[in-house]
Amino acid sequence: MTSESRRGEPPTRQGKAVTWLSKVFELNPSGLNWPRAVAFLDAALVPMFVFWAIEHEVYLLSALFGLLFAALSDPGGGYGHRALDIALFSLVGAGMTALAFSIGSGAWGWLVLVAFTVTLASGLTVAFGVRRFVNALLLNIWFIVAVGFEFGIHDQGHITSYVWAQVLSWTGGAALWITMTFLWWLARGRTERSRPVSELPGDVSRRKLTRPLVLFAVIRAVVIAGTVALAFGLDLPYGSWIPIAAMIAMKPSLEQAALVATQRLTGALIGAVAAALLLWVPASEHGLPLFAVYRGLEVVALVLLMHGAGIRFWNYTLYSAAIAAGALVLVDLPQPSDNAAEGYRVLWTLCGVGISLVVMLLAGLLAQRTARTPPQQT
């Protein structure tokens, strides 16, 4: 605090910026959960070594996201209820996986249409409860990531990817989590367990779809469809980073605070820059060294996702950075890298984050307008 601030004078613009920055990177020591992070790492090592052994690493991304999102969707409670709930989520995710990898290499017009439909449906699921909205948002993010991944590997003629195998990998990752919960259930005397990620909303009570919620769902759908059209319609190099960054940076509801929105934007940008630097490493490698670097980067991506699982409520900015970096490394790893590619990746990330920022500003204006609306008209 400056001497002027101590005398009661208003803080300077620089002081306000420093205060805001300290809030963005403020740490919550009680938010660390390393047991959860280690549990995810232990489970994720299984599909990693399996795909290394059969030399089909192109399916690793689907397996890891199937495992991670099945864990996030775990509702807790009795094992029968948990297994059924996760199985239904996994079934919907398998359909989403099949859809993404079926159209990912197709005409960009279909990509735009399906991306709009999936994002709109995801936003409207809030009518069935916040918990189901969060699950739908997870599948929405996976759809965008999978489309970008399929579009990228389609341009690489030497990489073979089958839709059915991607679906099987996603399902296998989810089934691995169901198996782990069964073993824990037996080890703990068949007692009910709380949600593994208890900080996520568990409310399943239905709510009315108000006009602001519908409008925001439509805005999100239009933005994601627009970024997909921009990336794939113009056939931009590494253009899939635009919709992925936009989806990662976009806040899921009108009520989300400006601080959390800033943390998500900052984390997405930090993660993209980190991923770009990591993907620069294989640029000058060939043969056996390139093979070793690829395996090393897969391990780094897994460790980044593990840290995301452990620091989710320690600092949201660093959590967003870890998840974005890990996902983007796995998405772009099959594609050869060069100096120009890193510039494209960072540039498209800035575009995606910037588009999300505009949407957040529009959502904020809409929320303010709703707050000024008389109660009888709400």
C-alpha cells in the first residue's frame, strides 16, 4: 500500500491493477487435493501404457478424457446408483465421440451446424439441474476437443484413426473409473461414498428456462459455431485452437463473477503459450530422438492433467492453465511442429480468448439488464 493510499487518497491505476492481479493468482492452501491427483495419475497410467504397448497412441486422448470426465461426473452415493449414473454419462459421451470423429474430417458446414446444435443443447440442460448442466458442459468441451483432434490428424496422411476405436477408447476410460470405484467400494466395506469432486454442484432440481438463460445459451452456441466456421471454413493452420480456446475460456453461466472469468481467460492463455513452447521441442528432432520426445510430451501432458485435478480449488487460474496445456499438447502432438506453428497457436488462442471475452461482456450487460427488470416481468 502506498503512502497516498494510507492517507485516504484513492489508489492509483497501477495500484488497482496490482490488487486485481493478486486476486487472480491468490492461493487457497486448503484447496490442494493431492490424493485425488495421485488417484487420477494412477488410473491414467493404465491406458497410457496399454496404447504404448500396442503402438496406437492416437487413441490415448479419448481414453484419458473418458476417464477424467467419468470421474468428474461421479455423483457419489451407493455403488449401484453411481455405476448406473456414470454408465449413462459414458454412453452419451460415446455417442458424442462417434459424432465428433465422424464429422471431424468432413465438410466444414456440417461441423458448424453440429457444433451449434451440441452447444445449444448443452446450455439448455440447465433446466434439468445444475449437476446435469455441468455434465453436459463437460461433454460439450470434449466434443470441441475431439473435432479439433480429428481435423488435425486427418491432414496427416500417415496417421490412421478409426471412429469405432476412438469410441471404444472413450468407453474404456470411463469403464476404468467404474472399475476403480467398485474396488474402492469393496475395500471400504461396501459403504456409500461422497462425490470424488465434491466441490462441483450436485443439485439436480429442475429450474425454469428464463429468457436470459436461453439467450445466453444461444449466444454461446453462435460463438462456438462461428469459431468453428472461422477455423475450419478458412482452413487455418492449427485453426482448431480457436474454438478450443474459446470453449475453455468461456464462462458457463450468466452469474459467474468477473474475477473467475478473468482467471479462466488468463489460465487459457498461459496454458496455450506453455503448450506451444512444449510442442516446439520436437521441431528439430528426427528418428529415435523424436520418438522419445513424443513419449516424454505425453507423460508431461498427463502430469499437467494430474496437477489440474489436484489444484482445482487452490487457484483457478493455474488450474485452467494446467488443463489447457495438457489438452492442447495431446491434441496437437501428432502434428509436426515448426517455428511458424508456435506463432499460429498463440495467435489463434488469443483470437479464441478474445472472442470469449466479448461474449462475457455481452453476458454481463444482459445480466445487468435482467437485474433492473421488475420482479413481475422476470
